[in-house]
Amino acid sequence: MISKDIAQFRENLLQWFDKTHRKLPWRETKVPYRIWVSEVMLQQTQVKKVLEYYQKFVDRFPNVHSLAEADLQE
């Protein structure tokens, strides 16, 4: 069972997030591939840089099959 303090903390955190979170493209999708791409990109650089490349990348490689078939130089 969750203590009242933890439950209240969780509620406060969720309310804070709802008010302050940034709109990011990978938060607007439920497509696992797109979320995975963002996670990989975000491990390598800052959100600001990922925002510059994310949409171009998923436009060029819209699914894991197109990514797997791409030339390594791409």
C-alpha cells in the first residue's frame, strides 16, 4: 500500500508536470519506433539538438524496416 505522503508527492509531481512540461514531438505519439528514436538521440545530445534532427530523421526513416535497409553512410 502507498503511504499518504508518497501518494501526495506523486499527485503534486503530476500536477507540476501538466503545468510545466515542454511540448515535444515524441510525447505526442504512441508509436514505439518514434519514441525509441528519440530515446537514442537524447542519449547522445541535448533536447535542443534533437529537435533539429528528429523530424527529418523519422521522415527519412519512418519505421524500423526503412532504417534497417538504409545504407550505413546515411
